[in-house]
Amino acid sequence: MGILRKLGATVTAAAFVGVGALTATTTAEAATVAPKVAPQVVVAPQQATAAASSSAVVPGKLRIDKRCMTKGRVLCINKRTRKLVYLVNGKPIQIADARFGGRKTPTRNGVFKVYRKSKNHVSSIYKSPMPYAMFFSGGQAVHYSSDFKARGYNGASHGCVNIRDKKKIAWIFARVKIGDKVVVYNG
């Protein structure tokens, strides 16, 4: 487009949202093209999201991020499917329903490590119980939530990953070690 500007030509472009097609002609081309000739069509790739550009998802119902497919223990947390998948050496071992932070206190996406575990933790900020807490980013943790069990997806956390099933999170808590990988993503 910089070359066209230097030549004094103008560019007319029409984008069709959702179709992914882009048509572009210069005023010089438009004057020389016969009416029966179709304009040149260039298919543009759809805009990539931040999650899609940084990683890919393994095909399947669980939509596991490829960053989770490593050796060792991984808490793989998908915000789109609202699932936590506990993997060992790339194989799903346990699956649990998950709930996330609201608009004002979102759960951060990224790759983290469990840096602290607390079986009977109580939030120092919100004074709410956080049983089986596994902290991975600042004050954000994966933990059991009695509110999630009672209200389901009608509520939200303050940034933590809430788990509905107390037996599943207790089982996972017993197996996760400090330093284990945590991957949070929209897949």
C-alpha cells in the first residue's frame, strides 16, 4: 500500500466479515478492467486470538492445550470448556468442572507452577474458605468452592479456579506437588 500511495493511486477495499474475503483494486486498475472481469479476490486468514496464536489445541472433546502434553503432572485448565484436566505424562487422569473469575477479577491465562498448597486455606482478603488450595499466580489458586457446588455457574470467583466436586479436588490435591505445571487458556 505504501508503493501505491507514492504513485498517487488510491486503494478501495471491501472486507466481508465472517467470510474472510478481501477485495482490493486501485483506481488505475478499476479504470482499465472491463465490466465483465471479476475483481481479484484474496482470501485473508481469520484474525487469530491470543490463545490460538500462542498455542494449539489437541483435537477432541477436552480441547487440551498442547502446552499440557509434557512429561510430569499438569493441571490443564480450559476456560472455554470450563474443565480442569489433571494429566500425568500427557494422559488425562482426572476431569473436574471449573468456574473462573468475573469481569472485574479475571483468572489469568498462561503457564504457571504450583508454588504453594494449603489444605484448609481461608482467604485473607475475602475471608472465604478455600479448601484444597493450590496457588499458581499471585493470590490465584485452584480450590474447592461450596458456592460453586450450590449455585453452579451463576456465580464467579475473585480470580481463582473454583472446583465443584470436593472429592475430585481432594484427590488431585493429594497428587499435585509444588512446582507442577498449571496451564490456563481459552481453548
